[in-house]
Amino acid sequence: MLLLIPGGPGSPGLSRPSAMVRRLPGAVLDRYDLVGFDPRGVGRSSPVSCGLAHDDLAPTLLKPYPSADGDIERNAEWSRRIAEACARNGGPVLRSISTRTEARDIDAVRRALGERRLSYWGVSYGTYAGVVYATMFPGRTDRVILDSNDDPDPRKVARAWLANYSVGVDDRFPDFAAWAAARDDEFGLGADAAAVRRTFLDLAERLDREPIEWPGSNPPRLDGAVLRETMLNALYSDTGFPGLAGLMRAALGSGPLPASTPPDEAMQNAAASAAATLCNDVEWPSSLDLHRRLVVRDRAAHPLTAGMPVDIGPCAYWPYRPAEAPVRVTAKGPSNVLLVQNLRDPATPYSGALRMREAFGGRARMVAVDSGGHGSYLVNGNACGDAAVTAFLVTGERPARDTVCK
């Protein structure tokens, strides 16, 4: 059995086997039954909701972008309102959600299926859920694939993941800039990568001052924060590049704006389950002055993300303290873990993955893939990286040492 652990936190996973069965090599499918699940509070597993208003579900609030001048008062007001709504409407399931709880739920899946030891493939946040399981239940693990790895720092947990967006976007944006520059005749964003970067930063600053009306979107305008959030999402895959370039071209006056915002129903559950995991795992600082200082510093160092990764969020006002301390990942346990990681990942950057590798010590090997985007195995067409993961799943053999796949 190969358990597929979804990301997020807050992403459903029940249908993942149906998607993966079309992509996994025959040798893997011959060896494993694929199993997916919706984590606690998600999808069909007692879904939680904070009952948020439509305006509060705007993606540029769920990722807290500061105001155009860097002010975070609006983010603080929103964060307090969301924490209060989750306490009022979330119920006992929301209070019970954490990564330690998910690890216990994963073990319940193992027991229900009669497996003595568990093989699994965790992606993005699923790597952290997977590493917590491997730390809490080391003797119950078989072959562990962790793909696009979170920084496991037990002092920060999700605070580090969010802060890493600054680094990840800086690592990844040059791929988009080079792509767009090669298509300057089509999009008009600049003839070289440096010019495309300047175009993006100048356009975001202009939209901060002069937003464009965008009926049907949430918020109903294209401002600098919306452009930055669109950029971040587009960097997850090269398939997102044309959409970002097209939006920039439209904002520069060369076409209509496309439809964009997902329905509220999809956002409600994802927002509540994500907030519960992030806030219940570890205590967050509540000082507004601290967050102001962090935002000022981050905006200067990483202008592409404009301070969002370190801005204040609902966890600063969360009404519940963590029921348990975060897990500290160590090298104790069987040497049966393979990390696979893109070198230019906008969401879980290579620098954070190296900290995951360091924490695991002799338990792990890492295959780093010279690719951009979020998600590595069977995503980027890198034959070397894909072959290493497939070989481990089929034979149990890992590379003798950490490897970089060109």
C-alpha cells in the first residue's frame, strides 16, 4: 500500500489515487495499492468552516498582503476578526486539528487497512505531516517519499513556511522572467529577464496607486497585491506562466482581464482547516510592533512579495493554545526516507528542504532536481529525479549519497 498524503494544509486527498494512477509508472502500480484520504476537517472528513464573509475570503487577505504603503493595521483587524469567527463557528473538530493529530489519523488508516508498516508519499505540507508520522511512529514506516519539503523548525513550524515564500519567489521568478523575455513580441514585458522583473515591480507599484476595476473577482479590482498573489501561484508550474504574462499584458492596457476567483464554498473549508493546522501546531507572536518591523525588513529585501510572508495573521489572535508541543525531527529511526526537491521551488524553497535533510541525518537521502516549480516527482519531466524515486519505491534502494539531478 502507498498512502498519498496531500498538501495545504487544507487540501483534500481522497481523489488523489485517481489522478496518480494515470501518472505513476507501471512498476510502482504493480507493487502498490494507492490510498488517498481527506485529512481531518477537510472535504468529506467532517469539514470545518469559520463562516467567513465573502470579502474576508479574498486570496490577498488569506495571504496577508500589507497595504500599498506597507501598513498592516488592516491585516491586524482582519486577523482578529477571523480568529474570533473560527472560535465562534469552528466547533470541536477545528480545535482538534493539528499535525500531530493528523499523524495519529494516518496511523489509524494503517491499522484499518491491516498494514504492519506504512509506505507513503507526502507532497508540500504533506512532507511535514509525513515527517511528524516518521518521528512519532518510526517503527511503523516502510518507504517514505517526501516531495517539496517544508522547514521542520520546531520553534516556528508554519511561521517558517510562510516566511520562506520570500526566498522561494526570489529563487523562482527568474524562470518566469526568462520565459517572458523570450516571448517579448507576444507579451511586451521586456526583452531580457531584468527588464521583465522591472516591468513586474513597476506594474505592481502602479496598481497599488491606481487599481483597475475587476468585476466578479474578489476583491473586485486588480491591485498590486492581487498581481503579486497571481504571480506567486503562477510560479508553482510553468503552465502558469502564460496566465501571468497575459494578466500583466492586460493590466498594461492590451486586453480584457480574465475571470479569476474560486467560489466561496471551496475557500471556506480550505481557509478554516489551514488556519486550524497553522495555529494549533505552535504558538505565534502577537506583537503588532514585531510584525511591523518584520514587514519593513522583508519588503526591502524581497520586493516581489512586498512583506506578505511575515505579515500578521489570525494565529496572532488564536484563542486556543497548542495542546501539544511541536515535533522535533531527529535522526532516530530507520534509514528509509527519500527527499526529492526542486532547486527553485516558490513555496518550499531548497534552503528550507536542506534544513529538513539536516534534521533527518542518517535516516534520509536527498535527490535535488535542477527544476523550478512546486512538486517534483513526475511533475517536471526530469528523468534522473523520477528514476531515483521510482527505484526506491520499487526496490527499496536509494542513492548512496545525496544527489543533484541536472
